[in-house]
Amino acid sequence: MAATKKLAASFTAAAVCAAVLSGCATGAHQATGLQKGAPGPKEALPAPAPGSAMRLIGDGSTAFTGHQPHLPRAERLKAGQKPPQFVVFSWDGAGEDSQKLFSHFREVAKQNNATMTYFLSGVYLLPEEKRDLYRPPQHSPGSSDIGFNDEQGIKDTVAQLRDAWLEGNEIGTHFNGHFCGKDGGVGEWSVADWKSEIGQARSFVKSWKTNSGMKNAAPLPFDYDKELIGARTPCLEGKENFRRAARDLGFRYDTSGINDQVWPRKKDGLWDLSMQLVPFPGHSYEQLTMDYNFMIKQSGTATQGDPDKQELWGDQLRDGLLQGFDRAYKGNRAPLIIGNHFESWNGGNYMRAVGETVHAVCNKPEVRCVSFRQLADWLDAQDPQTLDRLARLGVGDAPKQGWASFLSTSPAPAPKGVPGAPAVKQ
């Protein structure tokens, strides 16, 4: 990809802080994350419409091809049923470049019963020579802190987006120019600014064929106006005004905040699916579930730090994620939210760590590695009282009385005998 990646430089210190779908109905176990022994398919969503029924949208950059394949149908937990352990792996600024990490992690997902969320940067579908089409809020036309793309990069990225969606993955947005900090950074943007940025991100996806000149290329097989339901803001900044804009535009979730490992609630009408703080091996404090944040505490802004420590740093990320997973899996079952970048920082050891984490957790019983869309679908399907009970559980806290009693619709039977008296002989 020709885009000039300046993510490491553009992130600010403010951003560095200190899922089996229950009862899902689908016939594609590997792609959806359903495990052997999980509830069987009841009513699978229809496959995409045949090519002859495909309906092009606009200039043909996108198309309606029917329901997304391998998208499971969420069902409500039954009374007393233990919730699954959801894990969401997501990627900021998703694009395919010479590292081929997009295609690599698509394969990792398929091999480990997972689907993921890819947050596309819209400028990765805009060629350098058309950069002036981008009018970033509070910046001059054609500005971008992560550059633009070339024809090959656009072609490769579109191919990955197309296949990723057909495999059941989600295509979200990481917006466009990735502006952080002062002097026009996203933290200073108004609601109107955010609406402009979101509109342009959509337009670059919906017109990539015209902008790139590849008018005979195959379309992306989805309607992006309907596909786009969530995002993560650059550097985790500006989320308050973003949420207000996103709510007006029909988004369903935001993952731009920082949370403990507890069950999500809604903020400003959107599911707050923020990344979380997990143990940081070798330290007394916790760290955010993102490769960049681990890197900042390990090698600072140097994306290639001490070679003798790079393997250790990758292991710290992996082990921190696994400790956070175990804490939830054996505790409150809060969804684990993980965010990363397609970058070979510190010798590629963070990418190794993420791959090892996917393999370690996504094949366990009662675990569902899903996209944000699938998690939001499941949350929307639940009884609000059930979600309220789950949200009251603290970090790592399993119900003392057991899941069957905790999520039962009727009170648990009273214990035999008088409280405080000797146990009754059976």
C-alpha cells in the first residue's frame, strides 16, 4: 500500500491510557464460530443472491447480493443459561499492503472458528492523484496523516474486503485522515464535522471504482449504508461528539472508549463496546487491549525497539490478553474486546501474539470469536433485565450462587434448616 502510515507518530499520550452466540442458527460452523456440540442450526439465513440477481448500487462500486453469508442468528438466553464467552478481534485502518496482514488474519480467523471486524480507513480506497476529493474537517483539502493509496493497493484492499465480508466478517470504519491531538484533531471536531467525515468515508467506499478508474472490477458485495453500523475513533479521541453524530446516522455501537472487563451498556443510544484493561505481565498496573498501547509502554514511540526484547514484548501482549480472557471466561463472562493494527511493530511480535491468542481462545468450549455486529445482535436479542444482572457483576466475578440461579426467572429454593444452625442431617 502506498499510504504513508504515520499511526505511530499520530497517536497521542492521551490515547495511551492509564463469543459461542447462544442458540445461533447457521450451517457454517467454521466461519461463524459455532463449536461442535453447540446448539444446532434451526433456520439459517439465506445465501447471497446468485450473480444474475445482484443489484449494483451507484457506480457499481458496491452491490446488494442478499443477506450476508455465515452471519448467525442471535437468540435470547434461556432462563438459567450460562452466557457464552464472546471475544472480538478488531483491526484499525484495515487495508492490504505488501505485508499482506489482512489476508493473513483472514486465514487465521477461518482456521480458528472466528470472524472479526475490520475498520477500513476510507482514504485507503482513494488514489493519491484524487486526494483533493477529501475535504477533512478543520484541515485543507487533500490532507491526511496516513496518506492515500495507489491502484494496486486499492485493488488488493478491495479484494480482501470482498472476501472478508463473504466469510461473515464485518466492515466498519476508521474514518479517513486519522487526525489526532491539537490543531484540528478529531478531539476538537463538532457533531457536524463528524457527520461530514462519516459521509466522506462512506462515499469513498461507494465510489472507489470511479475514483480509481477500475470501472470493470467486481463490486464489493454489500450496501455500505447498511453495512456500516460502528467505528473506532482515531487515538480514541472525540468520542462524545462522534456518538451524537453516529446515533443520528443510525450506528449501533462505538468502540472508542476504555473500559474494565464488565458487561457493556449503552451510551447515547449506542452499545459501548470499548476495549478493556487487562493484566500487564511484569507490571503492577493494567494495560489496554491494543498492540499500540503495549508498545508505548515497552519501546515508546520507537516502533522497532531493542531487538533483544521484542520477543518478550510480544509475549507480554499475548499473556496479558490470555490472562484477561481467563479472568472473564472463569468469572463474569464479560465480552473481551481486542483492537490491533496491521503493522509489524517490534519485529512483528505483536502480530505473532495476536495470532497465538486467536488460536488459544477461539477453539475453547462456550467461546465465540465474533464481530462487533454479531455481538451487538446478541445483546439486542437479550432480555434487558438479564443484561442488567450481568452488568452488575464485577471484573472476574462469577455469580456466587452459580449461573443457573443467577439468571433464573424464579428465586432459588431456600436452603434446608435455619440460617446459622447446624447443618441438617440428610
